[in-house]
Amino acid sequence: MSVIESGLAISQHTDSYYAATANNSKDRPALEGEHRTDVCVIGGGYTGLSAAYHLAQKGYKVILLEAEKVAWGASGRNGGHVGTGQRKGQDELEKMLGMERAKMLWDYSLEAVKTVEDLIVDNNIDCDLKRGNLHVASKPSHVEWMKEDIQHMRDQYGYEKLHFVEKEEVNQMLGSSQYHAGQLDEGCLHLHPLNYAQGLADAAEAAGVTIYENSRVKSYDDGEPCKIVTEKGTVTADFLVLGCNGYLGKLESKMAGKIMPINNFVLATEPLGEDLAREIIRDDVSISDTLFVINYWKLSGDNRLIFGGGENYTSNFPNDLKQFVRKYMLRVYPQLQNTTIDYAWGGTLAITLNRMPHFGRLQPNQFYAQGYSGHGVPTATMAGKLLAEAVSGTAERFDVMAKVPTYGFPGGTLLRWPGLVAGMLYYGLMDKL
């Protein structure tokens, strides 16, 4: 969404619960003229903001360019879950990478969650931070896997914060009889994602980062230093960091074929009142299910149900988002039949073919991270930290992530859509069986 102000198109956040309850609506200027800096960061979501913040902490002069507003994309629209682990389970990572590297990625995931919490605490970010996630079994066949996974995480990783929850207890925790068991992970967090991102932007600016909004990058070159061009200005930088993710578009063809932008949708109910809020989420944890096209939900700071359900694979959103998401909500909570839906919105995220994040270099002085596949709050925040390490010359941990296999979509950007749609329709059918 944009408004015309003094002849310029000024981007605004999508009409969501998060935007309506944002702590601030600071407007930052667009880039004009010629600028020189140590590092130019493209993208004002978690990846770019975290990279900029951590680079500034290391003493670099940083300019961040955002095409719209800070956290205008998925960073300001997501479900607000801050989960442990990667998008693939540890058993899958062990087969893919071996035990040693799988354990490294697990340790990084714990550090990612801690980094989010430390940023919030250290910078006094008011973002409704809460603890715990309940992962619920949508099918009876998922129960035994949950038990085995918990034992495996204790035996091989020493992780004691993951607990099995029997069906009866899950029903009491959720006020729903839809699920067959659960895993309660006390190491997870959940939060107000837009306020977290805005707080991170404020912290970056306090550390010396200069942020320009409404400054879409049109091109950049491969030089050392490289020159980055927007509509009204240029930045010459020794290093370039790309954090565009699902909004990369046609900016960089070398990266585009590794990710697929897809749309996911969320609603927010009216405030439920304390009794109903405790009935549907007794312990105020976040929840996610085991379906391939997952449902995820939590309570906001003012006891609204924030429920994410359904996605599509076109450039357009459904016409009636409230009804589109509401049908998924009512499958879990038929008792909310008469509850008013105050907000519904969508956003674009980037998935990879194997759901693992895609890190790498375009040139010796150009770095990127993308493709968080729905695990973006912790993983993108950690990505920014590792990008800052790589720019500063300590790339060992960045390279661990860069060496994780990711694959181009068959047919590249031209044919990835039909292949993805066919695959997602298949897995969607499996969810229903």
C-alpha cells in the first residue's frame, strides 16, 4: 500500500493487527545523491536489520536501503514464532550432513533464539515476548515419531526442554480435540514481529546505521568497491549484503532460482477475554501442527487469537482473506464460530526446494542469505549475525551455513511455479488423508 505525499509514493504497512499496534510509525527519508560507506545492506527485514546492527557493533559504517518501509515484508507480517532447530528435523539433517555438522546447526539454532532474546532485552524492545511452543500431532501416525524425536534429542543433543504431551493434556491445553499428542518446547519464544523489527531498526540506528526507506535498488555492479543505484541516489560501498528474501524479484538472477516466493495468510480475532483466551491456549504458548501446509497460532498481548492458515502460489491474494483463513481456524476451534475477525492479511516468504536456508557469496565482497522457509524470525536474525562475521573476515560460521546443500528449482525461475504447485497440491492432499 502507498500514499501520495508531496508527489512521492510513500509506502505504508499492510492493514494488519501488527501495523495497528505498532509502537511507532517512524518515516525515514529516501536515498538521494551520492554516498560512500563501508557496507551497504539491501533489505530492511530481519536479515538486513540484524546484519546492519551487528556490523555497526563491529565499528563499520553502514547504509541500509529498503524498497518500502522497515519490515514492510514478511518480517512485519509473520506469525511471530521463534522456534529452535532448523526447518528440517535433526534426524534428517544427520542423514544429509552427518552428526557433527547436524549438531553444529542445532547449536546455531539455539544461539539464534538466544540472539533474538538478547537483542530484545539489551535494547528494551517492547514486543510482547512470551515463551514456549506446542507442536501438535495432526495424525495418529505422528505420535510415535514425536516420542522418538524427544528421546533422540535428549540422548544425542542433551536437550531437556522438549517434553511429550499426551492427547488428553493437549486437549486441555488447547480446548480442541483435533490433535493426538504434542511436543512442548520450553526453549522457544513468540512475539509481535513488527515491533521486534522496528525495535531492531531503532537499535541499529542508535549504533550508527543510516536507514533509507522507499529506496528500491535498481542495480549494482561487481566492483570492489561496488556501486549500488536507486532511483534518486547511489551508494559506493566496500561490501554489499543482500537480505531481500521473498522480495528479491529480478534484482539478482544468480540467487533467484534457489528460492520460490509463496504467500501465507494470517488473521486476528477480536479480543477474546481472559476466560476464552485461557480455554483455547491455556498456557499462552504458541502452537504449530504437523501438516505439510501447517497451521500456526498464538495469543497476542491483548488476548486476540493470531491464526495462520492456508497459502497460495500465485502473485495474487484471495479476495476475502478473512473467510479464507477463518475456515482453517474453525477446524481447530469451532467454538469461535461467532467470533469477529478484526484483521486478515497476507505476506510473501521464500522457500527453498529442501527447506534449508541458502547462504553464499556473489563476489568476494558480496554476501547474501535467504530462503528461511517459514522459520525466519530466529534464522534470519542469526543470518544477519553471521553475515556481519563474514564481512569482518571471520567467515567460518557463515561458511558452515553456506555449505548446507540447497538446490535450484527445476526449470529455474521460468518453470518453478508449475512444479511447485503440483508438489504442494500433492502434499496438501496427503494432509487431508
